[in-house]
Amino acid sequence: MGRQFATFLLDGLYFGIDVRQVQEVIRYQPSTPVPLAPAVVHGLINLRGQIVTAIDLRRRVGLTA
């Protein structure tokens, strides 16, 4: 059986990740900034009562923010 990928576009580039590594995909929601956090940390979001770190994928892969 072939491999399956979750795919997405980012700044015109086509990316894919093995679906077995994806827990879920959620819609954008506003985040709370985190002072002194690394540049790739966009902020924190409340996801069904759990605090989750939101990553800026553009910065993570070296694209302009």
C-alpha cells in the first residue's frame, strides 16, 4: 500500500507530511503572544481547555513572516 500525506500550500510552495504524524487540523484562531519566546512561536491558543503552542510555520521553514 502507498504512503498517504496531508498536503498544504505555504507561500506558493507545496508541502506534505505523513498522515500518521498529524493529530488534527484546526482553523485559525487568535493567539496570545508569549514574551521572550523564540521567533517561531506565534503564541498560545486555548484548544478545548488545553493551552497549545502555535508555531509560525513560515518562520520555521525559513520563509519571510
